[in-house]
Amino acid sequence: MLEGHHYQNAYLTRDVDKWVRHFESHTQIDRLLTYEGSVIMETPDGHRAITNKIAFIWIGDLQYELIQPGPDSIPMYEAGLPDDDSLRFHHICMRVPDWNAFRAGVDRQPYPIVAEGGNEALRFIFLDARAFLGHFLEYTCMTDERWTQIGGTLPQA
């Protein structure tokens, strides 16, 4: 199940600030946004509130998401978190235009759902595609307003 617009490569770390500085010293960042807060996710174990420290680094049209899970993490992050403060690849993310149509297809595909959540402005789901690709897949559906809030650009009219 690969569909939508691939816009993000995501990494786990124990030190987001270190890796933001590393990106700043090694590449030209177009947009940098940081966020620390909680989100509610539905997991196979039930509803979970998790807190992450996140940096969204845009280089051209690709977003690098750096995730530092908090102490209330979920197994999907815990299993991929490096033992030290290095950076470890975790998932890619695609934006889909129609959540209901996409979500109906999720129920017919073979990859387990490991987390899901969101609201009217942004919905997301994580699929465990490690058997196929070696990593997780995240899919989002969001309003254009939320897209620009996370640093995305809209096509010129």
C-alpha cells in the first residue's frame, strides 16, 4: 500500500536539539518548525496520550521529521529508538487527499495498524510495513491550512 504524496522521512532520536544543530551546520534549511506536546493515539493497546519533542526540517519539498519520544512512548517508537543519542530512520509519510476513501482501503490491506488519531484538521495512521519495506508507513490527510502550518507549500495558482 503505497499511495499519496510522499513528503516526509522521519527519524527517532534521544536528542532532537543535537540533530537540529547538525542539520543547520550541514545543509541549507528552508523552514524549521519545532513542537513539544501531547497527542492522543489509538493503538492496539487502546487510547494513549503520548508526548514528543519534534523538529520539522524542510529542505525543498521534503520534510525531515526528528522525533524525541517522551517517557510515555508507544511500542512503535520504543522499538526503533537508538540506545544512544544517534539518529535512526523510522518511517516515511504520505499525504492523501480523501481520508474516507483511503481509510476504507486500509481495512483491505495486509499491514497492521499500529497507531491512529487526529482531528478534522489532521488525521493520521501508522501501518507496520516492516515486512515489506523495513519501516513503518504514516499516512496523513489534512486541510491546506494545517499543511501550511507544518511548513508545506501550496501550488501556485
